[in-house]
Amino acid sequence: MSLRTLAVDFNSFFASCEQVERPELRGKPVAIVPVLAETTCVIAASYPAKACGVKVGTGLAEARTLCPGLIIVQQRPKVYIGYHHRLLELIERSIHVTTIKSIDEVECDLTATFAPREKALGVAREIKAVIAREIGPQMGCSIGIGGNWTIAKMATDLQKPNGLVVIEDTELPERLLGLKLQDFLGIGPAMETRLRAKGIDTVEKLYAAPKSVLHGIWGSIDGDRFYARIRGEEVPHEAETNQTVGHSHVLPPYLRTVPKSHAVLHRLLQKAAMRLRSINHYAGALVLRLDYYDDESWSDEIRLAETQDTLTLAHALNLLWSERPVKLRNKAPFRVGLVLTRLLPATCHTPDLFNQRRDAARGKLFAAMDTLNHTFGNGSVYFGGAFGVTEAAPMRISYTCIPKPELEEIDEARGRRLRPVFPPVVPPAYQD
């Protein structure tokens, strides 16, 4: 059985959502940006814009030059998350979604019912039809079918937009020989450098390399897994864990000062700490990154005893901030970001023996603040480090991390009430 996986990749997802919502954008070159500022960059583009050379990461000024008729749209994360969940429901009508890979990619298991080629093609066409009917033809998707996620996902990239490609194990590696090394899942710039250092500079040589060689290049069993995956073999999924929690923000011009950028970092930290508590994890390290114009950047990391305490994390942030190089002390960044790493599930956390009473009291404080922010909106209550910038850094989406609106903004299920409202108790009718 060589067809085990079906991959669905929604084409130009953010731009497609906007074109579904706004008919005047359909068929037009559209660029989605995080903020409406000339110094920002494109985070998504429609196919007419891509045809002009506009792609993710293109600076807005360059994008306007490449595509004079470009329509700029500020991103609306809540809209895209809504479409994400709606699309999941539509796919589930035809086949179960096994894994959500990102906001615009899902994996489905074919082995239960649809393994034969024609049945697999039938369910793929059914998915396309229901999406076109229920949402609209503007929401295009490429579907790939193969022996595992790696092959199925690469099949989606072979035909865009609106493609449907099947790759049987017997067609490997011939169907993929025209690709570049970095077109393979698991090969980025650093890995390509390591492969080339060993004389592997083509896809043909990649397939010809023995498993032991790839094991050595990867430096672990991941090389063995890669060897199996590119041959369509079924490799068990590694257990997914929460690796990091973080936020970054491209600062609009009015926040590009040293004090304001520092305050925005505290805003980001308080959001990250709330997310950390929501997934019931503790962080053992904090990474700070600052990006400046002229391609200069600075980052550093601080280790700490595992914590989910906002005040402890804020103190660590201030320590990192104070370590900035002298030449950057009076220079404002245009982008700031932080990441909580070395995460530990609460079930594995050992409480601080010397500060149990303090930590218990703070735990109650943070729980109350989180409840208020979930109920009335993030930033309703906050620590003073974020003073003056609580409207900054609204909900954002990375393709691999789908935020929960109830954490980032307001949990509508609460109805802006701290406690649920129960129906009034009606006393039984009085009887003589």
C-alpha cells in the first residue's frame, strides 16, 4: 500500500481569506502586511502579486515597485483563524484530519478507507468541490497524495495553485529529480551547506547517499528518518511537545524609541507568560532579540529556574535589556521579540522549597489577572512595564502557531462575565 497520506495546502491563505471576504479584491494583486507602515514587509501575497515578484518578506517599498497596482491590506488574524476552523469542518465531511501542520496545511490518513488511487483521488476532488461550494472558488487548495507526509506535502508544491498530484512509491525518485535540495522538508540553508560539504549537491546524489551517510550528516537518527521519508516509507510521528512560547512585533513608527520598544517587550512578555500558564508549562530560559535597520541585530539568552511567574520573567527581561551592547543603548529597534524556551510540563516541575508561600500567593494573583484578561480583553489588567503600549502587539499569526482568540483577545464564551449566569430557580407551585 503506497498511498497512505493526503495533504491539503491552502494557496495564498491570508490573501485568499481577504478575497473571499472582499469581492473588490478578487483577481487583484494583494499584499497582506502586519502593520500599515511603509517600513513593513509582506507576510502573504495573492497569485497576481506573486506573478510580479512579490513574495513573503518583500519590503513594502520594493513590493510597490515590483507591482505598481498592488493593494495593501493589513492582516486580520481572527478572520483567518475563523476560516481555518471552518475549513477543518468541511474537510472532516470527506476524511478525518489527522494532523494540523499549520494554519494553511493539514494531513489526512488514507489507510482506513481511501488507499486505492481512484478512491484517494475521489476524496480529494470532493474536498475541493465542497470548499468551492461552501466558501467560494477564491479559497483554492493544492492536494498531494503519497506514501507519507513528506511526499504528499512535496506533491502539493509541484502544482500550484489548485493542484492535485499523486506520487506513488514506484515513481520515486524520478518525480522529484527536478527539485532543489531546499525543496525537501527537513533541508534548510544550514543543512544544505552540510550536505554540499559531503559532495551531495543534487537530488540524485541525495537519493544515492547511504543511510549511514545521512545519519552522519544529521548527526542523529533524524538522518535515518529522512532517508526513509524521502522513499515514501511510513515513519512514526515523534511526540509533539510545546517547544517554545514567544511573540515578536514589528514596531510602527510611533513606537520606535528606546523606552517604547522596552515597554512593548514587557507587553509581549506578559502575553507569553499568560500563554505559558494556559498550556500548564514552566520556562527555564528567556531569549531576547532586537532587529535594527542596516541589517544589524542583537540577541541573548538568560537561564532561570523553571517558572511561569510574570514578575520573575520581567526581572529576567530587564537583566537582558541591560546587557545590550553600548553602541545600541541609544538606538531604537524596528522589531522586537522574545521566546520562552526550555519548557517543562507542570507535572514535571518541582516547586521552590524556599518560596512556596510567595509562589502560591502570586499564582492566585496571576490566575485572577488571566481570568480578567480572558473576560474583558488582553491588557485589561497588566503590570506597569507595559504602560502606554497595551494596544500594541495585537493578535498575530505565524503559519505554524495558530493562536487562540480567547487568549489573545476576548473569550466570547464568557459573555464578559467572570462567572457563568445560571437560569433563575423557579420555586414549585404552592399547593394547599
